[in-house]
Amino acid sequence: MSETGIMAIEEFDAAVTWQADHAFEAGARCTARVIRSLPKVRAGDTRLGQKMREWEGLTLKDAMPLRVTGGLHHLALTKRDTRLLPVYSESVTDQAAIDELVLSVVREHDALLVPWLGGPPQTNEAGRSASIMAGLLWLAQRVTPRFELFELGASAGVNTMIERYAYDLGGIKAGPSNSPMKIAPEWRGEGAPPAAPESFEIRSVRGCDVAPIDLSDPEAALRLKAYVWPDAPERMQRIDAAIALANEKAPDVVEMDADDFVGMNLERPQESGITRAMFHSIMWQYMPKATQDAITVRLQEYGELATPERPLAWVSLETNPETFRHELWLRYWNGKDGDGTPTLLANAHPHGAWVEWLPG
């Protein structure tokens, strides 16, 4: 993904306007209003404001506005400061009043908020796995339907537990029906993914992240929840279900650079009759272009060695930097009809509220 188009917005006010509009259109009206207060914070006399003025790099690509809103939401979740709760519940909607509330909270908790600028938001959203699972069902009709998966940017490993979730994808069911994690996005478009063959199986899932989150640590789990927009109670419920499942059996996530992780997984011996697939969702934009290019080259090189007995696939739900649609793409290699040609399968809501299945 190139650093062009929307993701290349560097000018602060333009980035804030775009991010607020995007949140509003996604149904997060409360979050949008808090984001619109950030120019006032940046212009203020706090250490946070100074850090925001000194920011170097691509403001929107770095998700700088969402780093700040995560810190503000954390204050409310921990009940350290509850003054923004009326904003989050839409009891207060006047923008001037919200500006004053945000500025007041920032002034009082300046030292606590500054560290939130230190890393990108980790919005580990289980709803996105609906698109990934739909892609795997489509793929299962074309390659051996027994999978070993590895995920890039796994964060807390919420989506590395994909085989433990119950899905309803346009009437197509997948996963254990008794799972506490029920994922049933609004289904749009033409048709649905094919039903899973009887032999469909996810044998293993591994993940990597440069700063993985341990869901068994209550403080770390709460930090992850802080990045969830407070306008979305169903997302909070999914995080709680993921935390419960992670405490039953921890997801397999290692701290590692994405390119190194890809290399390690591709170099492992691959059992005959198993499809190896890399997947990721809404994280590609945060990686340097050199890393993106290196991973792309690795997949292509190993794809050329794939066979019908040992296929290779790449499933991605990522942001189109020109249109900001969130698109499900799939490539696969099997030494026959699968030559790595990208196929666009669906558009999706960034947090999994709906999936639009595309014809073809």
C-alpha cells in the first residue's frame, strides 16, 4: 500500500477533519465530536498540545488523532475522570461545550495522556474476522481445505482465535455454534461465500506483533478496550468475549517484526494436504513501504514453489488508500490455476458491522 491519497494527509487540521468525518460516517458520532476538539488541544498550553505541534510524519497514517482519543476514553473507562461520559452517551452534543470539556480533561491529566502518543492504536477487532473467514471459505473450494494460518499485526491475538468463533455469513454458518463469540455481520451484495466442505479445518493459527498485548493482563486488556470507540457497545461485547476465550487458552502471538515472521513461517516444513495462508486486517498501512515490498516479494517467490499438495495463500482486509474502502482481497498459488492473481471478494465495514459480497 503506497503512502498516497488519503493516508498521506499530513497537515493536522485536514487529518482531524477527515478522521472525524470518517468516524461520524461509521456511526461513531460521539467519537467524531471529540476528534473535532483536537485542534484546540493542539493549540493549548499543555505538554500534550506541545507534543502534537511537534509531531513529525504523516498525521493520518500514524493515526495520531486516535492515539489521543484512546487516552481520553481510557480515563473514562478507569473512572479516573468521567466528565466525557455525557459526550460518549450523546447527552452533550454541542461542539463548543465538548471543546471545553476535552480541554479541561487534558489540562488535568496532561501527564497521563502524553504517553498515549507513543504508539499506534491497537484496535484488535474480532468483527473483521468475518471477512477473513469468508475468504477462507471461498478459498476452500479451490485448494485443500485444511489450513495453517499466520497473522501479521495480530495485536492481542483476537483474530488468531478465528477457529473458536461462531459465524453467520449471509446464512452460511462456520465455527463452533456454542462459542461465546457470535459474529453475524449484516450481509450485503450478491450471494454469500460457499459453505465449508466437511473436510474444512483450521489446524493452527500463529500471529506476530511488534508490541503484542496480553489479554490475560487486566490492565493491558483495558488499554485495548480504550481504543474501541465508546459509541459501539457491540464491539465492547466482542472484546469481552475475546478476553474470556483468551483466558481459557492464550492465543499464539509472538513479538516479532512482520517481515521476519513471514520468513519464519514460509521456511517451516509444510505438510502435504495443508494450505498455508497469511492474513491481516487494517494494519498494512502502519508498516513501512520497504517492509510491505519485502513481504510481497517473499510471498510471490514462495508462491512460485507452491503445488496442489502444498498451496500458499494471502488473505487481506485492508484500506484502499485512494477510496478508503475496506477491501477483502485474496491471492493463492497452487502450481495450477492459482498463480497469485489478486481477487477482490468483498467490501466491508472497518469494524465488521457489514460485509458486501461482490459478484464474480
